[in-house]
Amino acid sequence: MLSENERKILQTLRKIGKASITDLERETGLPRSTIMALIESLKQKNAIKIYEKTRKHLKLTREGEIRALQGLPEKIIAHKTWGSGGELEIKEVPSVTGLSQEEVRIGLGWLRRKGLGKIVKGKVVVHEKPPTELDEEKLLRKIYVAKTINLEALKPEERRAIKELVSRKLVEELEKKEYIIEITDEGLKLLEEEKEYITIITHDIIKRREWLRKEIKPYNVKAEPPKVYPGRKHFYIEFLDEIREILVSMGFTEAEGPIVEVELWNFDVLFQPQDHPAREIHDTFRLKYPERKPVETEVAEKVKIVHETGGTSGSRGWGYVWDRRISERLILRTQTTSVSARFLYVNREPPVKMFTIGKVYRPDTIDAKHLPEFHQLDGIVMDRGLHFRNLLGILKEFFKQLGIEAVKFKPSYFPFTEPSVEGYIYHPRVGWVECFGAGMFRPEVLEMLGVKYPTAAWGIGIDRVAMVILGIDDIRDLYSQDINFLRNRKVFMR
């Protein structure tokens, strides 16, 4: 059976013969996407034949676009020479015409070849008034307006001109594949024999009682519906949004911070000494322009005291002379803990529950497990009477919400927390995976931030967690733009 639009396509083909997709668009008024679907359906019914034809199309190069707007150099030189009395010193041509030396060289060659003028004893000589527009210029403007032109559509005189323009690299030839559709004997038979069916029942059809005069097309309940790919978020963005929902439901507030950061907030406030190896160029991306940015004086003074002497934190500090210029260096942040520190400095009164998800940057060789930029999830909790066991409980609850029951901790060291742990999650497919670090902010950090209450903090490599939960073996797939890969990814559901 033929639908109304299938009948329209076949009737058009019977009328005009072989046709391209563009021809069918023009004749039927149907959009290209609809026509493509109809062609596939008619092909299955043996109602049409499809031929593939390669056609050459013409397109202007960048230089061709300039010449289409300004004119060819030989015409410009000829007109300027004619306007100067018919003679012009070659050395004066660039200043008079505004052309470059290379354009003048090319223009003089074509001026002689086309008989627009002569070169006599270092002078350009033009005896006859040049034409207002050359044939080649007309063709350039024609292509400029149309964007692209089918080579077969050119007139004979235009085909002669196009050879010159292609050789001068003002026009380039592109090959485009087109589909040519032709109705078959079976298609003609379908048009003659098949009744006109009602395929969609509308108010007008009922009102006009057409259903009494025409047959309603029966439904094939066994037919597979067409695949539909509705727009949706990237699967990894969906996963990160789910993380946000979990943390917000646990009472946390999301915060953001700058990607381009000063070392003060990325390292110094976190009690990381200025001679620490991680601060060297091989572990940090530093900005070249601008190289530095002034830091807050109040924070810098506190940092200087704590780094040098420990201040009133009970620590002896690092015992070196702290350099403010180092703290002003601009880098791409290496950890989102800088966001946590900035947030805590402004929000010093309990209770505080904050998280941030963002990209961090570290020089690394790209492979299946490493990228120079990746996502990190940082969080802090600050309250009266908060202790280390509260931190472990919060982390267990977070992973439980993600569907991961098994979490274990191992003692570790970080410059800005004490006590500190490394965290592991268990997944049946891959076993135990290390994915986060956590601990209680050291007294030195709290003093620099002006905080008087215990604060728990953690940083999770959320890309690694996503790989475990989503069953991905190559970290690069988290950022894939392969449409087929993305269409087959399942949405993460808790």
C-alpha cells in the first residue's frame, strides 16, 4: 500500500522522469528528511531505482572570494593605467593600485596574456579603454552569490573561463555524490492499481465523511517502529548531575571557583611548602601571559606567618622564608580543593556542608587511565564537635547512594589533612579500586582560613568512580563524541 506522500513521490517521478533529491524537494514541497524516509520505503516496495552519480561542483577559494569582491588584478592595473593617461611606471603600480607586489606580478602577466595592455621599457601601456568587467570576474561573482555551482550547469563560454580560474587557484573543484531516483514498472503499476487510502484520520476527514468513499489503511501491529534518537545530555554529564542530586539531598551546597588560579589558593593555603616537588612545572600548568596576579593581603600575611613559624596553630611551620611572588603565580588549578578553601574562608561559621565538581589540570601522558584534564569532586563539612568518624560515615553514605556498599579506608598522608586516609570502593567486575583521599584539615590550614572549628575534607577522582560504575575501561570514552557510541550508552540510574 502507498501512503499519501509515497503516492506524491511516485506521481512526481512519473511526471518528470529521473530526479535528484533536490528536484523532489522542489516539486513536492516535502522536506528532505521526509523524502529520504519515503525513498527508503519505496525502495523496499521495488517502486523506485536509485542511482549514485558523482558531480563536480565549483567553490571559491579564500583568494577567489577577495577577487570576486575587488576584481582581478589585471583589470585593476589596466583601469588605473588608462586613468593615468595610458602609461604607468611599473614601480608605481603597487602604490597607485593598492595591490601587493605578488598581485602586481600576477596581474601584469595576465594583462599581457589577455591583450589588455603591454609592458614597454619598464612601463605599463594601455591603448584602449579596458572593459568594466571581465568574463572571469562575472563568473567569480556568480559563484560567490550561489556559494557552489554545478560544473554541468555552466555555459560553454563559462567553462572556458573556469579553466583559467582553477589554474589560478581562485576556484576549486569539489566532487559531490548525488542520488538519482527513477520510478520502476512496479511503481507505475502501484500507482495504477492501488486505491487511495486514508492513512491519518483527521477532523476534516470525519467531517467530509471521506471514510465512506475511501478505505482506511490497516495497521500492521507487528511492524517495527522506526528508531527515534531524541536529544539528551551526554551520558557522563547525566552521571555528574546525578552526583549533584545525591549530595544536595544529603544537605550539601554546591560551590564553584576559578579554573585559572593563583598558587596561594591552590597550594599555600593548603599548607603545601613552596619548594614541594608537586609545584614544579612538570606537575603544574603555569600561565605565560599573564604570569602573575596580586593576592589578598590579609590572607597572604596569615599564610606567611604559618608557613614560616606555624603561628598560633601549635605547629613550627616549614621554617623557610615564604615568597609572596611565588604565591602570585597563575596556574591551571591542580585540585578543586582550592574551591573548598575559598568557600571556607568566606563561610567560617558552622554548620558548613559544601561540595564542588570541576575540572583540574596536570601534565600527564594520555592513555586509557590518564588524561591531562579530568573531573574532581571535593567536599568539606565544618561543625562544632565534628570528628574523624563523622567523615568516614559521610563518605560511606555517599557511596551507598551510588549503589556501592563496600568502602574501605587505609591510613595515608596529605599536606593539608591529619589524620588522612586513602579510600577504596569495591565493584564486582573490577574488584577494589582506589578513588579518593580524605581527612581532617590541619590546624595550620584552619588558622590561615580563620576557621575555629573542626573541618573534614575529601577529594574524589570522580572520573575513576564513573568508569567503575558505568563499566568503561578507557577514560577517554567518558568524553567521547562518537554518536553511535553515545546512542548505545545506558542512562545511569540509582
